[in-house]
Amino acid sequence: MVQKILNKIVGAKYITILRAWVPNMAFWGSAGGVALVYFTDWRLFLDYVPYIRGKFKDD
């Protein structure tokens, strides 16, 4: 059902192209997310992880 709706809106050609690019986009998105955390203040992100948040209360 979803594929029929997408075929009407976007077209079968573009759905095929999108299916080919999804793994590539997922890989680069994950790599970009890891790089963002690595090159920025990692503690800023880890303060939102409940288990790790308690370790930094005395700072």
C-alpha cells in the first residue's frame, strides 16, 4: 500500500534510486554522528545517558 502511494507521488525510478542509496546514507550518517561526538565535548552528549550521568556529579 505504501509503495503504491509512493509510486504515484514520486515515481518508481526515484524509489529504485533511493533504495540503492539508503545503505550509503545510513553509513555516512552514522560516521558523521560518531565524528560529531568525538570532535565536540563528549560529556555534553553523555550527560543524557542515564547510567553515565551519575558519574560526573562531583565535577
